[in-house]
Amino acid sequence: RNPDTGTMQGFFHHLLRRDYGTFQLSNADRITDAEYWLRLHAYLSSLPSQSLGGLGPSLSALGTLSLLQSRASRGMFLLLASAAVLYLGPFFYLSNLPVSSAFFRQIQERFWPQPT
């Protein structure tokens, strides 16, 4: 269905993706929660190859250690870690495309947060 975006109702229908479900990538009736950990693993395993030629994880670990060593910076670490968990957790739960399919995995990769 193609809503009339010239009306407020049609605009919000389009904005909230009511045909698919807000924050969902497919109009499947069910969420493929059986693949939640597979989607999360696929994202985490793709990070080293996408970030600064493989140096990203090492630099990230150094940054994390330096934030944790300073008492004043621990709040910043908690803020950044909470933001990552609050984004990645619901996103990989609601992205209801099977990651076991190479085609659907490429679609999901477009929505993954960039590591750099």
C-alpha cells in the first residue's frame, strides 16, 4: 500500500513504516529472534576488517583502557557503552531478515553502524 504522504495520517504511516513495522527491515509477521546472536556475531566479526585496516579493535581497546583508568572518564565510558548496547540490542532483535542468507546479510550491513 502506498500511503498519501500529503496528509498527516499518510505522512506518519510512511514515517513509522507501518507496512513493515517501525525499525524492522522486512514485513515478515514474525521476528527471527532465533538468528539474533547470528546477526550480532556477523556484525562484531566484520568490525576488524572495516576499521582502520584492522587497527581499529586495538585502538578501541587502548581507548577503553584509558577511559577506565581515569575516575573522571568512567562516566563517559558508561555513556558510550550504554549507547552502543541500547542501539545494537534492539536493532539486531528487530532486523528481521535472515543473516544466514548472503543477500539479506548485505541488506542488513547497510544499516550497521560504521566503526570508523
